[in-house]
Amino acid sequence: MQKAASLPLPPADAQAASDTLTARIGESIDAAGGWTGFDRYMAQALYAPGLGYYSGGSAKFGRDARDGSDFITAPELSPFFARTLARQFAPLLAQGLPGVMEFGAGTGRLAADLLLGLEQEGRLPETYAIVELSGELRARQQATLAQRAPHLADRVTWLDTLPDTFAGVIVGNEVLDAMPVRLYARNGGRWHERGVVRSDDGERAFRFEDRPLADADVSEALRAIPGDHDLVTETHAEAEGFIRAVGAMLARGAAFFIDYGFPAGEYYHPQRAGGTLMCHYRHHAHPDPFLYPGLQDITAHVNFSGIAHAAVDAGLTVSGFASQARFLMNAGITELLMALDPSDARAFLPQANAVQKLLSEAEMGELFKVIALTRGLDDSEPMDGFARGDRCHTL
Ligand SMILES: C[S@@+](CC[C@H](N)C(=O)[O-])C[C@H]1O[C@@H](n2cnc3c(N)ncnc32)[C@H](O)[C@@H]1O
């Protein structure tokens, strides 16, 4: 367990909000008979209205702990991420697709820079819809758009629910990893669901407790995990249900999801026997989801095979799957960077360093993947982003 003392202490008001959320989660565990699935705990810790990590007031996104943030994402790191996506999206919009829809838009940086990039490509969409669960983030997105792209801000609308149909390009960066997962443990060859109970050890309000699963309740996904070694892992029913809902909505167009994760073969590899659950607090990554409920991010890596299967179930085509580095290089990030003047070191070097982080295998280039799910597009040519290094065959 991560010692809270080794991490920066939350300010008093944040601690008070966390205490309120802790009490609420405790009550819902009692109401459920003393044990709840981890997905339920994660949903409350991240999304309880006004108190969850994404629905409360935490800074969340930023460069380091001094600004109170917990992690940084690609659109925050460099505008070249969005500009490169704009290069990939422009020819798709040119196939007569009217809109862009973004899920989980964070601070609004991707929306602002993508709109600016599409403007440069001469392919501004008629509408840019944001689906955001958090009211606090929606206000931040409006402020970012007003500051970075004021002349384009009136194209942006916010949706509370999904429309029945949508034609256009959909994008979600680091959204799937923020969806609640269930945890399972295989011990001595027997499967258990790893849930959450109240704890009385004084250090944390909650702890894990494993419940044996009846044979009939062991899912196909768990049965398919090779070997009989002990392990802990996750399943992603919520993310897969979300992809099915996107598939039902997408009448024509392409959906791009960018996130950290692997195909099932790597996800459930014996070397990953500890699972992928990870928490982020003030730029410290650690595995303890019970630290400061509501004040830290909780995530799991994405099982892209599960995402691909859910998409196919919903009638979509998996049109590309590549590492982030491959996708961004194929789609022209280096050309965009080279348009800057390298002799202007003060402007060039920070941008070059940020792009290096997006591409480097040791940073985001290999762990992060891009998957494209389409319906009704002209697919006689692969999309630029997947022209080389496509890994659909691994899903
Ligand atoms: C890790 S943040 C990423 C934010 C931003 N895309 C970025 O890259 O900086 C995850 C975001 O996904 C959002 N999210 C999670 N589930 C969602 C859903 N079902 N629909 C829309 N947004 C969702 C969260 O509210 C949060 O804004």
C-alpha cells in the first residue's frame, strides 16, 4: 500500500470533500450487504456528482504537481498531437461527413487545437459536439475554447446524451481507460471476483475482498486466459458497452480511440499477472485505489481486442490499429514539426521535446495505441495513419 505520508497532502477543503465521498461510498457498500464490485467503487470514486475525481474540482491535467495536477495527456503535452489528428480527419470529413464528436474532452485543448488544425486544412466541420460527464470540465472546456480559438468556439456544443444517429468523425483520447472495470483474481486455479469492503485498519476506509465465483459465473474472457498461475486482472464491460452504443449511433463515419493498452494476447500475458489497475496522484503513479477517494485518478489499461469485438458486434469495421508513434508519424507529425524554424531554439526545442515524448517507445509511443472503427466509408485505400505498421491482425 502506498503510504499517504510519502505523497503531498491534500488541502483541507479537498480532504473534506474526500471524507464526504468516503462516507457515501461506505453507505452504498453497507446497502449492498457489505461488499461491492470494484466497478461500482471506481464509478463512485471517479464520477459521483460533485465529489468524484472527474466530477469534482481537482486540477487533474497539468505538467507537474506544483499546479495541483495529477497527470498529463497528449493534447496537453503538444498541439502537434491535435494538428496531426486534423491531418487524418480532414480527408474523412471531405467524404461528406458534417460533424466531429469528442468524448471526455478534458480541459478542451484537443477540441481547440483540432478545430484550429482543421481550419488550416480547409476542412472545418459544421459542428463539434462534446460529450462530457463532468459539469466542472465542461466549464473549463468553454474557457479554453474562448481563449485558444475564440472565432471557432460557437461551433462547439455540449451533449448530455448521445443522439440517435451521428455522421462524422468521433474522437476520444484516454477516455476508455477511465471507464470502470471489474477485478478478478485467480488463486490456486480458482476464480474470485475482487470487490471492496469497509476496512478498520485505520490507514484506509476500504480494502479489497475476494469472493469465490461459482463455475457458471466465470466468463468466457476469464476462461480464455492461458495457464493456471495466480493472477489479478480486469474485465471491461462498461468500455465494451460504450463502444456498442457508439456503434449503434454511428450511421456513417469513423471513431478514433487513443489510449494505453494492448491486444488480449499481451493484456493477459503471464508476465502481467498483477493486472493493470493504476492510480495517479500529483504525478505519482501507484496501485492503491483507496487512497484519497475522489482526489486521485483510477485507470486500467484498455483491452483493444475486447474493444474491436464490441465494435464488430455493433456492425462497425476495424479499419486500423497502430501504436501512437506509428499513427502520428504516418499521419505527418514530423512534417508539421519541420515547418517550425529549428534555428529559433526557444520556440523549436520545447515543441520537439514534446513530440519526442509522444513518439518515443520509452514514453507514449508504444504503450499508447490508436484504433479506428468505421462504417460506410470508402476504404479502398488505408487511412494515412495506418498506411504502415497496422496491427489489426493482433486483435
Ligand atoms: C483521462 S481523462 C482524458 C481527458 C482528455 N481527453 C485528455 O486527453 O486530456 C478521461 C475523460 O473521460 C471522460 N469520460 C469517461 N467516461 C466517459 C463517457 N462514457 N462519456 C464521455 N466522457 C467520459 C471523463 O469525464 C474525463 O473527462
